[in-house]
Amino acid sequence: MARHIIASTSEIPPGGNKVVEINGRDIVVFHVNGEYFALLNRCPHAGAPLEKAACVARLTSKEPGVYERSRVGELLRCAWHGWEFDMRNGQSWFDPQRVKIRTYPVVIEDGETLAKGPYVAETFPVHVEDSYVIVEA
Amino acid sequence: MSDVIDRPILAEEEAAKSRLRIIDCDVHPSIHAHADIEQFMPKRWQEHLRTYGSHLRTPYIGTTPYPRSSPLIARRDAWPPTGGPPGSNLEFMRKQYLDPLNVEFGILQVLDLFIFSQQNLEFGAAIQRAINDWQLAFWSDRDPRLKASILAGQDDTQFAIAEIERCAKIGRYVQINVCPRANEPLGRRRYWPIYARAQELGLPLGIHVGGYGGHAPTGGGWPSYYAEEHQSNAHTMAAQLTSLVLEGIPERFPKLKIVFIEGGFGWIPSATWRMDRHFEAFRSEVPHLKRKPSEYVKEHFWFTTQPIDEPDEAKHLRSLIEWVGVDRLLFSSDYPHWDFDDPRYAFKTPLTDAERRKIFNSNARAIYKF
């Protein structure tokens, strides 16, 4: 598993995402509430690109008329058939044991650290004053 | 954990995609703006559309009685970047679907403006006629892969016949579409003139799910939820297959080809088994039937595949396909609607090359004479 510098942190706005190809796989990296999550860009059901999924919240209700939104923006709702997944671990909401999207570890490193190595990307220009999103895949 | 989850698109899938050109029997174009179809309407009906608009037998003008799963029942990624509703931009449809999926022909199914469910039959006829012209001008003329259907709402049978004649003279339409939810079941005598003309012209009869004909969408009454209404599409199709067969349509119009669109196919085996059993018991009640119902189904009817059933075990889908018959099935995607079936992944059971060729191409090619 290699570490790939895929973007500067400012490149992916909150609520946005970026798709990168790593070893023949399209991987989508979401930026939500200051965190970054990387997943295979393909719904396990019918192959829809997850970059087009709606980023939704968890909605729970203890009793009629009372509801609570939590984890806003961290759940994916696929653009086609509406299958829902947890961005944090790729688990599906409806069948977490069997249906899952592959996820990849993400870390943020500052340019100064990266410039020192050993994590220098092949071609990605690194500036010491910025920070970067690193995907391990 | 299922093995479809963690892998890139396989090389053999890419290769299979390029090998097989697809005929998609259910592609939905949308009207970008009312002005696009007004040009095909007499002034009287343009004014009617602007002043009174659509009036159905269901509540909530301008929307559907059941909030659906996504805006305009569309894939969220199918909204054209240049604006307008999903399915309204040919360039984007080409780029997102027709070109990358190697679609050889796509048969247009227009649902806009509740064409078949207008309370005012004359207005319904005017918009059907306008949309018939619009399909050629905005779609078939611009992309010859896209084939138009003659919309001919059956409740105004006289109009339907006149419209079929008008469009048949133009000669570029590949089927005649009627609605599965109208005043009476499709096998009823009042609709026979349409079937007689379709047979003479050699045009298949297309029946796409949907519509609000004034009756509850299920035999049991009005559903509470969209999920329940959506489920009823298959029930409606089963009722219409039963009506067409038991009223003897294939016996009376033996050359008529009937295509059921967007009803899926999982319900067909049990519907035909049951009809056969009832036929054995009650054949003297329906002496116009000379053969078992299932034999008519296996010769005169075709079924588009979407929304495909997804049993837990792939072998059960395989059994369904065998029971219905590979020769009966026509691939359809329903693009750009939310329940789109991707031709590469929809069949979650292995098919032989010969079966793929039939379902994805040659069955439709034979019926529609491409």
C-alpha cells in the first residue's frame, strides 16, 4: 500500500469531493466537517459513481414529532437507487454485514513534512506552506 | 461479503461493453420548455395549456400524488449541466448514456404532461399529437438512434386511430403506445380497433407503466406510499396481461406483437401458471381461447427487463429468466430515471453470449424491424 498525495487541502471545499485514479481504481475523496474520507468511486449495487451521491445526514426520531439530525453530510445516498452508506467506514446503512464500499485511509500532512520525505509524490508539486491530503491505497 | 464490492471495473466488462451494441427499449426524453411542444399545437390548445394546464383524476396539480424518491424521479447525476430537467438535453444524454454504453438504438417513451391521464380527452389528444411531432423534430431527426413511438391514448379510440394513421403515413415511428391504466382493461372490445390497425400496419403495441386512469392503481385500493404505488406497476401489468390474453387478443389479432415496458418480469411465471390452471378449469367460459394462456404469452408478448428483480441468490434470477424465456426479454434501462438499470451490471447472474445478444439486441431488432 503506497501513500499518494492527491490534493492540497484547500482544493476540496467543504461538502465537495475529488476523484483520483490510483492503480486503475477511481477513488473519491470527500471533505466533510473538516475531515476527509476516501472510498472506491463505485456503488457496490449497480456501479453508479459515488461522486454524484447526495451527502446527507442521519435522521433519527425518538417519538412522533421529535426528530434529530446528526452526522450532517457524512452519509452517502447513491445518485441512482438511493442506497445509503456511511462515509466513515463504507458500511451500508441497510445491510452493514454484507454490503460495504471499500474505504482507504486518509491523512493530512503539511508541506514541510512532505518535503522532508519519505512521502514525496512522484509528480505532485508540494509547497511547504500548504497542507495535503494523502490517500493510502 | 459480496465480491462485487471491492474491485475496479474488470477488463472483460469493458470488452463486453464494446462487443455488444445495445438496443434500449425504454429511454425517457423530457420536454425542456412548454414552448417546445406548443409549436406543434393549434392555438386553441396552446391557450388551454397556458390557461388551464393539466387536469388529472388524482389530486395535486403539477406534481404526482405520491412524493417520489428523487426530484422528477431522476438519477441525481442526470441533470444536464446546462439546465433543464433530466432527459431534456440530447448532447448530455449522448455523453452520459448513449455513447459510453454503446447504444445502437433507443426507443423513446414520453411520459411528460401525463399524456394518457388527462381528464379532458381532447386536450390529451392535442398534447399526444404535439409530442408525437416533437419526438421526431427534437430527437429522431437529431439523433437517428432514437426511435419514436406513436402516443395514442386508447380511451378516445377515434382519435387514437386517426393519430395512428397520421403518424403511420410519416412512417418513422416504431410502435404504438397505449396506457396500462385507462377506463377499462386493455382486452376490452372498445379498444380492438386500435389492435386491428396496429396489426395491419405491422407496428408493435407498447404498454409503458404509469398513468392515473381514474381507478386506484391497485385492485385493492389506493396505496399509502410511493413504495407501495411503485410496487403496483407490476400488478397493473399482470392485470393487463391477463385481460389481453383472456379476452383473446392474440387469437383475434394473431400477428399483433405486444410489448410490456417497465413492468419487470418476475411476476410473469406465476401469472401464466395461474392462468393456465384456471384455463383448464374454466375453458368453457372462454371458448374463444384455442390454446393455453401461456402459449399465447410465449408467442405474442415481450417484456422489457427493467426494473430487474434482485433476488438474494443469483440462481433465482437465472430461473426467472428461464421461466419467462430468453426470447421474450428486451433490455431496457429507463434512463434517466432513478431506477435506471445499467446494462453492464443489471443482470446479477451469468448469461451466455447468445443470451446476451438476444436480450440486449436481437430480440428487439426482430420486433421493431431494425
